[in-house]
Amino acid sequence: MTRTLDMVVPPTGEALDAARLVAWIVAPGQAFKAGEVLVEIETDKSIIEVPAHEDGIMVEHVVAVDGIVNADTVIARVRVEGEAPPAEAPAAAPPAVSEPAEAAAKAPAARPPQAAPQAAPPGARKFATPAARRVAAERGIALDAVQGSGPNGRVTVADIGQARPQARDGGQTNPREAWAATRHGDVRLSLWEGGARSGSPTVALVHGMFGDRDTWASLAHALSRAGVRVLAMDLPCHGETRSQATRFEDVVDAVADAIASQCVGPVTLVGHSFGAAVAARAASRPGIGAEALILIAPVGLGTEIDQSFLTGMTHAATNEAAQRELEKLTVSGMTPSAAFIDALRQGTQARRETLIELCRSVGWNGVQQVHIGPDLANAPCRCTIIHGRRDAIVPWKHALNAPPRTALHLLPDAGHMPQWESGKLVAEIVLEAVPAPR
């Protein structure tokens, strides 16, 4: 018996007010096995790999890459064989794949547990409890590699807890956290090293004002999956970084020191907004070895900047006020979850005075205070600019002031965060710029 099912985003343990579909792993018409990852979803701070509950064929993608989804969004339709398996659809939470209500049937009770674990025969379908599938997806663990201790080898949450995340396509599921000492204080880092050899190229990601290294989760995941070593850091006055440097040149020093301490081979510098200006200045610093520079919606190539965004973020007394400012970042007005906004606002208020001082080094009375034209003209490497033509923070036409040898990608339907709204394209541009391993 063949059944066509609607696939929705499964429970992840994180708020899914407005998650983003990062990548389809299985194409329409392609067969898949139970436990194989079908799609990747970006939440506030992580990438969730959504596995198949049973063998089947992908019929169609309902939501495209970079589309916005929530817990109720139908993202695909799949075709599977046979009757619905027992105990795969708990009443407490929606399953990753569900049948139409009129076709749903009451599942028979599960058999009592056996005395000893039994592994499924080779090539047989891998059964797992819904909770185990959810935890495995969150941790990037392939179910096929887990020995099940339940009836007929069914994988349980306890089994997942004893398994180790598996790297896929040379990438590393979870980054390694580290500190880097700089002349202006310690900087917090995340490193995705995967299967990269010593001396391999590194992509260093530098976030913008009010962000942190987690804002790069989707891009870092895509690059790591492609086998690239990735470094992301919290800038001074941001995230977990201990440095309170507020002068532009001091921030550049801290970033340059952190990169030099962690990277042996060639570096591709990727910066966003204020972080793009920092990356442009840092590219020429000794010890960096920059071989490519990619700036996303950069500050420093023109006069105007939306001062109301800087002022609004530093003075937001309520979550609603912070959300109003964050809505300016994208064309769709997409914002993170309420919990994320609350944590961001509280963190911003805790550093309010230092952030105000740092903002003054970026923009004052609507006038940009940084100029990176000479940095790009004298950069020791290839330079690329990605800018959304609907940017409400930094006018996209500023990109036209870049030196003639700079490559431009002007995206018609993106705002100030192209790495969110056009993540697949941005990842492709970065990968094209990464030098081949020597």
C-alpha cells in the first residue's frame, strides 16, 4: 500500500517562530532510507538536520531553500510503502511526517521490551522512537550507526545519548569552542575543523553590530559540510567575548590577533556590515595571510547609515522595541524567536554604554565614521562585495564606490542580511572564493 504524506518540521526543542530552510538533501524523485537526513532547518542558534521516519521517495518540495517555516508549515510531500508503523505518532507533539487526518488510524500497542538488545538485520529498516529521532536530528547523529536497545533493535533516547555525532561530507557537526588572547582582551571563538588537514584554508567570519558568532550558523554549517575549515568569533562588546574595546582600530587589532593565533594556512575573510569594515582593515595586517575578502552589506563605502537602527537597538527598553528594529534587517521583516529577542535585548542593555561608544565609531548623526575605500584598493587579495538592493540600513549604491577591481553581487530581493535571505547563493560565492588546498 502506497501512502503520500505531508512532511512538517518536527519538534526541535527550540522556538520555531520563523526558522529558515537551509538545504534540501534529498531531491524530488529521489529515494531515501529511514534515518537519512532529508532537509536542514536553521533555528535561532543552530542547524537542525531532519531525518526520514521510514523508507520512501521524495515527491515534491513545497518550501524552497531560504524559505521561512514554522512548526506547522508543510515543507514537502513524500511517498512511503505499507501501513503506518506502531507508536510513531505521539499525541503530545506533531510528527515530522503526518498523514491527512481522515486517513490516520489508531496505532497498535508496542510489544513489551525484550530481555536483551537486538540489532536490526543488515539492510532492514531502522526503527526508533519519535523522541530518539528528534534528539538524533538535533545532534547530527545518523540512526543507522546507532545500536538500538529497544524491541527489535528500536533506537531509544538513551541509545542516542551514548552515540557520537557523525561528520558528513567532510564537515563537522558541532564546532569546537575556544578562546584567543589578543592585545585588547580575550575573544571567544567557534571552530569547525572537520576533516580539514593542517594548513588548510580557513574561512574567518566576522559578524556585524549587535550580532554574535551564532548569526553565522547556517553559512558555517554549509562551508563545514563542504570540507572547509571555519572560524567564527564574537567581536569585542558582543557575545561571550571578554574584550571591551570600543575604538575601531582596537577592534581590528583584536580580530587580527584572533585570526593569526588560530590560522596557519591561507584565510578567506568574510565580514558583515560593521564586521565587513573590520575585515577589510584586518586583511592587510601582518600574519593574516588573506587570500580572499568577501564583504556583505559593508559599512565604510559611503556617507549615510540608518542612525535610528543603531539608536533603537541600544535604547530598546522592551522586546517589542527591539523587534521593531530587527525587522529592518530583512525584506520580509523576519525576526528571531521571542526568547532570542529577549536574550539579545538584555545582553545589549547590559553592555549599553560600551555599545553606544562602539556605535559612535561606526555612525554618528546618520554619518558613517569609517572609510574602507583605501583598504580595498590596497588589499593583498581578491575582493568581493555582496549587497542587497533593498537594504534599509546601508544604501546598496555605496557598493558602487568600491575600487574597479572589486567583484559585485547585487541581490534584487535581499535586505541588510543577504546571508539569511539568500543563504544558498552567499555560500556558493564564498566557496568559489576559497583557495584550493596546497
